[in-house]
Amino acid sequence: MGDELRDSNMKVVRDYVDAMNAWDFDALEALTDVNVVCELPYAPDGFPEQLDGRDALLEFQRGATAFLEAPNLYDLRLETYHSDPGEIVAEYRSDTVVGR
């Protein structure tokens, strides 16, 4: 069961990154839990440091289209903890351009 759960969760993360790159908000909504918490510890002034819930996250992401090009997330690397196949750590690079 651990490998199946790990593979399934890794697919969700890959699909999420693909949806972000395409600004596919329908897919993002389908992939995001209603109770998601998104922490932005390095947010610039004027940005929230935390978004609580799917609606808040999607509203923020939709608003970002006004000042960001599509994120261009690449070199995705996924890791899981052997003790918890349900926890995924995603590392990626981005060439996002601010101020379009």
C-alpha cells in the first residue's frame, strides 16, 4: 500500500505543477483540498504570509496572473519519507517573470 500511495501522491504533485504552468485553474481547484494551508514565508511586503483554504489560495493564484507570467516551474524533484508515503517534498526551479 505504501508504494501505491506514494506513487499516487507524486502524480498529484506533478499534475499540480503542470496545472500551475498552464494557469489551469479548473485543474488546480480539482487537485486542491478545501482545507489547504499555503504558507509563503518569504512573501514580499503586501503579500499574505499564509492562505487558508482552497478558495483563498485560488483567489490569490488567479490574482497573480495580473502581474506574473505563467510560473514555468521545471526541474521538479520529488521526495517522500520512508516512514510516511503520504508526505511529499517538492523542489523545483522557476523562471517566473514579475511585472508583466
